[in-house]
Amino acid sequence: MIRFIPAEQTLALRSLVLRNGLAEQECLFDHDHLPSTFHLGYFDDTNTLRCVLTCMREKHGKLAKEAYRLRGLATHPEARRKGYAKALLNAAIAHLKLQLEVEYLWFNARTVAFPFYESLGFEFMSDEFDIPGIGPHREMFKYL
Ligand SMILES: CC(C)(COP(=O)(O)OP(=O)(O)OC[C@H]1O[C@@H](n2cnc3c(N)ncnc32)[C@H](O)[C@@H]1OP(=O)(O)O)[C@@H](O)C(=O)NCCC(=O)NCCS
């Protein structure tokens, strides 16, 4: 089941999956608590939170229109390839498109996640660049 969740509920998975066990409070993003930001969580059959994502309103110079940025997409290592991230991202896209009337979603994608995003129709819009401490990324986007 997919639900909106508060930022604080994303932190354990962000820490485990994306920040190598960094203290949870260090895993907060700027804009996590803005009213325009939303967080979604995927809960499995035992009501355990297995996958999280965050969407925040942020324009991008290469995209003319109003845009949102995806951040912090993370599936628990024991819950991968079950379709959780795909379902969560599709729910976020539906909310952005239908409720918020947003036209573009963009983000900095880790190289390991390229196949996942490409399987969902996202396209590259930059060459590879390094984010210090995290590794190589490319910007990706989708017209919703
Ligand atoms: C990327 C990530 C979020 C995908 O989560 P997931 O819940 O396992 O993804 P899904 O099960 O919804 O995958 C949907 C489809 O994406 C593709 N996909 C997902 N992971 C893939 C991989 N490692 N290699 C190739 N294709 C992949 C497949 O087509 C998959 O469908 P299939 O399993 O039926 O073939 C997860 O691997 C993760 O948390 N990785 C570490 C953190 C990370 O890189 N986050 C993104 C930061 S930009």
C-alpha cells in the first residue's frame, strides 16, 4: 500500500540505502518540510515500510516549465525487484500530473539506477558528473 508519509519516516531508509548508515538527522534534505514537498512510502503486506521517495518543487534551467525534483528514492535491500519503486514512482507521477499539474520531473540519477529509470521512460539530460562522497550521476527527466 502506498501512503503519504512525513519526512521523518523516510530517514531510516535514506540512511541505510543512500547514506551508508549516516545518522538519520543528517539525512534530512533542504526543503523536506516545505508545504510543496511530499513524501511517499510503500508498505508491504506486514505494513513494513519498504520504499520511500521525496518530490520537491524545483525548477531546472534546461526545462522551461514548472518542475519537480525527485530525491531520496530507496528500496530496502531485501525488498528489491518486487516492483515497489516502480509503483511508488508511478504514484508520485500521477499525483504530480493530475493533482499538481506539473509538467516535468527531473533528478540526479546514480549510475546504478540508470536501468531502473530507463525502464520507466526517463531520459538523460546531462553527461556524467561526480557528487562528492556519493559518486557519479547524470541528470534525467521525464515529460509527464
Ligand atoms: C533503484 C531502486 C530504487 C529500484 O528499486 P526496486 O524496488 O528494486 O525497483 P523495481 O522492483 O520497482 O524495478 C522496476 C523495474 O526497474 C528495472 N530495474 C530495477 N532495478 C534494476 C537493476 N538493478 N538492474 C536492471 N534493471 C533494474 C527492471 O526493469 C524492474 O522490473 P523487473 O524487476 O520486473 O525486471 C533500488 O535498486 C535502490 O534502492 N537502489 C539503491 C538506491 C538508489 O540507487 N536509488 C536511486 C538514487 S538516484
